[in-house]
Amino acid sequence: VQLVESGGGLVQAGGSLRLSCAASGSTFTISRMGWYRQAPGKQRELVATITSGGGSTNYADSVKGRFTISRDNAKNTMYLQMNSLKPEDTAVYYCNARTPLYTYWGQGTQVTVSS
């Protein structure tokens, strides 16, 4: 499984961005996908996850009500709609995919929120 993120960039506080994660390879083996982020000097943390059918989602408390995770299985793509962005959301955002045997990561996309 290969994962490629896109959609990061620089945005002012209060703005919005939509991240995309395109999956390729043995995508039929993926059970759960998610977004994680890592700010400078901090550990990587969970942002949101979604099951293969999209029926179950999970969010970090810090993004609840502002971020929405979704996936389009026909396009093998997962999204993260980020609204009401805050400077503390600044980080490299990573796409994650879990299969019964392995966990895969994308290369990351930078999100910078200016105050």
C-alpha cells in the first residue's frame, strides 16, 4: 500500500484546508485509515480515524467540531476537512492505513496556520 498526501499549505487562523490521501496498491486489505500530526518538538498524535466502510469515525478532542474525516472508496482516497484552523494546528499531517499485517504511512504534508 502506498499513500500520498496533498492539500497542505499556509492559511490564516480561522481559515480552512482540505487534505487528501490517495492510496494505491493492495487497498482492499485496508481496514482503518487515519490522520496523524506532528508539531516541531512534539510527538506524533492522532487527529482522526475512519473505518473501511466509513461508518465509524474517531476524533481527538482538540479537533472535534472543527475537522471532518471522510473517505471515497471508489477513488481510494481519504480526506480531512479542517475548518476554524488555529495556530496550534500547525504541524506535518500524515496519512495512516492499517491492514491485518502492516501499518503504512504517507510522507506527510505541512499545514501552517498563521495568527
